[in-house]
Amino acid sequence: MEEETQPSLTCKFSTVVPGTPRGDENDTYNLGYMDLLMKLHYVTTVHFFSPQAAQGLSIYDFKKPMFLLLDQYHHLSGRIRRSEPSPRPFIKCNDSGVRIVESHCDNTLEEWFNQKGYSIHELVHDHVLGPDISFSPLCFLKFTWFKCGGLCVGLSWSHVLGDFFSAFNFITKWSHMVAAGHVPPKSLHVRNPINPNNEELLESLHTNNNNPIQDSKIPILKRVTTLDGERWIAATATKIVSRTFYVSYKQLHHLLTTQESENTTTSYFEIVSAVFWKCVAQIRSSKPKDVTICEHGNKYEFPTNIGLEFSTVEANNNVSVAESDVLELARLIGSEKKKVKKHLMEKLVEESEGKEDFIVYGTRLTFVNLEQEEGNNIYGVKLNGEKPMVANCALHGVGDEGVVLVIPAPHDKEDGGNNNGRLVTVSLPEKEVEQLKEKLGTEWGIASHP
């Protein structure tokens, strides 16, 4: 049997800075408490475009609007700093720039999909802040051209800047400016969403609770030690790997219609999460009984983490998750979530004055709901008026319990292209990913890519 050759990638690096130098106006951007909670996590996204969508576009066309966009998002071009006597990190808006990576692959898109599926790996820059934190770019954009003329746009985004939808909005805004060639009339005015001295915030942190917060009171958080001092990434006990699974619209509809009662409304996120929770519990001998749910509340135009909402779901002690009915688990996820009080999370960071490090995603098995209305999700990005063939995202810096992202898929061809299935990207210990792949395939008919 002929050995399969791996695609070859070549890379070239450059930097884009704001179009208007700030000079002596260089200022600081204060990171909020939720931002600092996310400092060890990284959001990565990929958007695959057909040769027709990428036709006639060059690296110059992609970089030119970035100069204008960074005039509005000037803190994205900054670098992390600390100043005495406070150890609290902040962003120095010094126009150091966003890093651009140009890459060329000697395979076609079809060949890439056959070998790699919708994998994030290799199509986004391997990005971690530090160890020389004051020189580390906060985000990278990687453009990979394929032999067929297709294109992948890969973003690596420090979660300290903002959540998933902040990253989606940034790359969407950039694509609109590529099309327009200038800043759209309703340009984004970035303001600092959190000021550490904000009286309203401080009041919320201290209201009815002036005692120190213990980690045990916030079970979705874990205090950790970072690697190599200033390198902002947490050590894990096992190797965490990512894999994407595809759940078609037909499969989603079947799950709901065969297990749904007439008086219950279950979302696709809830039913998909229930299936994956049950399968992971079977792999882990009926654990975990409790999981974390991450959703997004208020939507903000500017990059921020303050819209993140976390809650916990716990199965009854005398109930085996591995043997539970999927619909019952979905109902549990949908109706019995216990919301984690955000001000307690923020106060824990405040008490450490920014010196302590925490992980959120993967402290418990974490399900992240990335379903949003049309135009406000990962498919808002367009080139030459065309949406991406497929888009995907993942998390870097995940804890040992793992994370499951539920993402809209492209329109499903099986039903005439009118509805979306779901991509489910998991980041779990390596041995569990292979077991999950086999279990989902044989018991649920859910395939991985590849």
C-alpha cells in the first residue's frame, strides 16, 4: 500500500500596525477581571474559501484594510505589561502590531479535507503569550493558499482580549473591509469596557460578601501554575488533542423526533451536548456527573469577556450518566443549570491582584454553546461576497477534563441546502478521543473529520 504523503506548508511572517501612529498618545487598556480569568486560554478559528471566493485577492488586499481596522482596535496591536507596585497585567497600546503569516500548501482543498478534515492544526499559528511576555503579539492571522486556488484564513486570538464572538466579530469586520476597501460608515468605536477603579464594578464585587473567596466555592475554576514562569499556558497531566465531528441536520432532526415529547422544546445544543456527555461518561466509567455549560449573554460590539456566562449541571447521585436517556440529559442541560455568580469569579481575581492564574475551560468537562443567529456567528465572514465553504474553531489551553464546542455547520446538502447541521469540536485526552470516535461512529452514526 502506498504511503500517504503529508501536505507541505511554507510560511512567511510580517507585521501590520495601526494606519495612524499614536505617537505620544500611546495609552493603556485595562484588562477586566473576566479578561484575566481567561488569560491562559486561546481561541482559534479557520475559514475555508473556494477558489472562486479567493479569486483575484492577494496578501496586499488582506493586509491593507488591517491597517485601518487596527486604528479602531488599537489595543490589539499592544503588548502585555505590568507596572509596580501593582502586579496586575494591562495592555500597553504601543502599536507593536498584529502578526501576519503567509503560507502555501502543495495540496488542493479536496486533498486537504481528505487527509485533515476540518482540523485547526497547522492552519493557525501555534500561539502562546510569553515567555518574554512584553514582546508577544496578542493575535496572529494566517493565510494559507492551496494549490487549487482555495484559501484558509486562520486566526489565533488571545482569550484575554475577548470571547469567541469577539474573535468572530473581529474577523467578520476585517472581511467586510476587504470587500469595501475602507472603514464601513458604522465603524466600531472601541472603548475600554472595564476600568479596575469603576465604582459600580467594585460595589458588585463587595456586595454582601466581604470575606475571601475560596476556590471550592467556584468549582468551574482551578488555580494553576503556568509553565516557564511568564509563559501563559497551563500544564496538563495528559496530552490534549482536538477532533471535529459532524452531526447532519437529518441526524439532529432524528434525535429530536425520536426522543422528544410533544410538550418539551429541546435545542440542538442541548441534544448534541447530551449525546457527547453520555459517551464521555461511558468512556470514563459513568463520570463525569457534573459538567460546565458556557454560553454568551449580552453581545458587545467591542472585544470583551464580560458577556460570558457559566453554569453547572449535575446529575442525581443515584443516576448513571452512562446509562441515562439522552433526552433526560438534554432536559437537565436545558432546565436545571445552576448559574455561577460572576461577581464571585471576578472577586477571586481581584483578591489575587492579578498574580494568580486560573483555568476555566476543562476544569470540569465543559460544553460551549456557539449557536447564534444568522449574521452574528462564525459564518459572518465573506470574501468576494461568498461565505466560507466551512468554518471551525477550537480552544487551546484546555484543562484535563476537556471541552466540547458546538458550532453551526454549513448548509446541509442532504436536505436541499436549507438547514444547518452541527460541527462538534472536542479537545480531550488523546486516548479518549479515539474511544469517542469509535463509540460515536458505531452507536450514533456520527462521523469524525477525517
